[in-house]
Amino acid sequence: MVVGSGIAGLTAALHAVASGCRVTLVTKDALEHANTRFAQGGIAGVMFDDDSAAAHLRDTLVAGAGLSDPEAARVLVDEGPARIRELIAWGVAFDREPAGGFVKGLEAAHSYPRVLHAGGDATGSAIERALVARVRAAAVRIVEPAFLRDLVVEAGRIVGVDLLVGDGSAPVRERIAADAVILATGGAGQLYAHTTNPPVATGDGIAAALRAGAAVVDLEFVQFHPTVLPGSAAEAPFLVSEAVRGEGAVLRDEQGRRFMLEVHPDAELAPRDVVARTIAEVMAAQDGRPVLLDATGLRPTRKQTTAFLAARFPTIDAAVRERGDDWAREPIAVTPAAHYLMGGVTTDLSGRTSVPDLYAVGEVARTGVHGANRLASNSLLEGAVFGARAGDAVAADVRSGAWPDPAG
Ligand code: SIN
């Protein structure tokens, strides 16, 4: 049983089917409505000859502020390229240069522009589409929409899920037995007033795991994305990808001062927690008013900047213009917003939790790769790498009945 339908859950389901499991996938909205489809910047991975796993590992550990698990981070960067190639084989068309090579993307705290993207700034949506199509074509039973009420525990092992099946008007309670459950329920951004996360990100998977007795850790490590179009009564907050700063956009206070220059040698491309904290301080000093993201100088003329922004960031460009702003002409107001939960259900390197027959993958899990601050575009990668590992492990685990001691 897989609960959740973002990159981690869908990948786990596909790998579990390939390793011989009969898989049921439960999702609380339509399959496509996971947080994955809102990921803009891309997926990080060592896909170029002049990049290296050592450099990606170093960047991951530095961004994690020394609190990552180095072994988990090593698995992430070593196995990342194979998972990215798998996504390509499954139909994800990452953006390419006219000569055929991948377009390189730079994001904060990366020492190399190793972020691949699709549709400019629609990477998550391209990945979600391809994986959903593959899962729908595979021998996976899909239950949608179905809310995870609880995990069912007997004699200390997980034996199934207790669901509310159907939409909000007349849900039906249903219990489905399972030899193993892979939680892929995502994060908890909706706990915050301002978040980039969609309505489904309510943390209920972590709550269910806690009630089942699973260990959780690092829940205090919540990442705030620095640059989000502020929400209002009429509009939800809207993410402005770090890739915009990777292309050269800068941050300014109300007076036009480029404040990040004084804070970190990498200025706007400092680790995300550094930038978000600094923006919060600047906002406090200007009575809570947003700071400004200045993308007006990305090309020599306004006309060229307009064309560049529309081509490179079509989704963001449309959202900015819908709000009546022309970001090629003047800087736009941005604030930080809750974005990603680094902590979660404690797992080993194959997604196993402290409760036998319960796995956790993706944002609901705490594999240890992100430490106190996730490196940009490592989240899709983590979902793919550890989703695959859990899917690969589950059949053999169920057959053997063994469950390694997570502390060992
Ligand atoms: C972004 O595009 O800035 C978000 C990417 C991420 O959260 O890794």
C-alpha cells in the first residue's frame, strides 16, 4: 500500500510493482494533485562531465548546516543520476539546448549549475504528468480520493490503513489490509498562514505515523522559501523560483539597497535559510512590508528581458502579470513563506521506519539528507531516489518478515 501520489509515492509504487508486489495506491485528492506538480526550479543531479558527486555532496552538506546524515546524502547524490535517467526514459522531457545537451540551471548554494528543468519553470508538473501516466498504465489499484484516517497496527506491526474514501460530502470508512505501507504523504506547509504548499499539504501522514508509534525527528526544521508573491484574501501566495535569482535577479529593500551583498559572499544565492532570515529582518525594519525582487536587468533591454522572462519562466511570468505587475519594468514585492519540512518520520536508507512494515519516503520522511536546510532542487531528487529504494526493498522485506533495527 502506497499513500500519496507525488514523485516519491509514484516512484515507490512503480518500483514495488517491478519487484513483484501487488500495489494499491491511495491519494487524498486526484492523483495529479500532489505538491510535486508545483515544483518550479527543477531537479538537481550530477548530469554533466565537469560536475562531480563530491561537489554535489559538499553543497548538500554545507546547505544542511552540518546537520545532514552524510551517508544518506551520499546515497542521494550517487544514485540521483540513475533516477533522473529513469524519469527521462519514462517520458520527462527536460529542457535542452539547440545542440541537444540539457540546459543548465543554477540555484542557491550550488557550486555548479546542475539543476535540470522542464517547461522552463514547470518541472514538477512535467514529472508528475509522466509518472501519473505510467502508474495509471501499470498494474496498480488506485483509490482516489481517500483520506488516511489512521494506520492499523497489530502486535507492533503495520497491517493496513483505515481510510475515508470519497469526497468530503459523503465519505465512506474503509479498512484495507496490507503487508506493508509506504507513506508518501508529503509535508505540512498548510500549518502556516503563508505557504507555497497546496491545500493537500496538511501533515496528516506524520500524525498517523506518530499515532502508530513511529519515531519522528527534526520537526523544528521548516524551510521558508525567500521569494514568494504575497497572498491576499483573493489570491494564494505564489512561489517565485530561486532559479530567477540563479539567472541574476537581485533583492532590494524599499530604498533600493541590495542588502544581501553585506550578509553573505554568495549574496542572493546564499543558502535559502540565510536569505529568508535576512529578508525577515529587513521586513521587520520596514514595518513588515515586503522586499523587492529585481529582475529588470536580466537582459540588456526591457524588450529582451520581457521575452526572456516569458520564455524561461512562463508559469511565474503569467502569475506576475495576472497580478497586474510587469517585472521586466519594475521590481516585484516578495516575502518568505513556509515551503518544506526537513524533518519527518525517521527512516533508514530504504525508507524503513521504526515500526515494522511501515516505510516513509519524500517530504514526510526524515532520511537525513537535508539536515537543517535543504539544498535547492534536492527534494524531487530525494523523492525519486528514496521512493525507488523503498519500492525495491519492500517485496524482499515482506517475504523475509525481518525488520532491521533502525538504530543499528
Ligand atoms: C524553487 O524553484 O525555488 C524551489 C525549488 C526547491 O524548493 O527546491
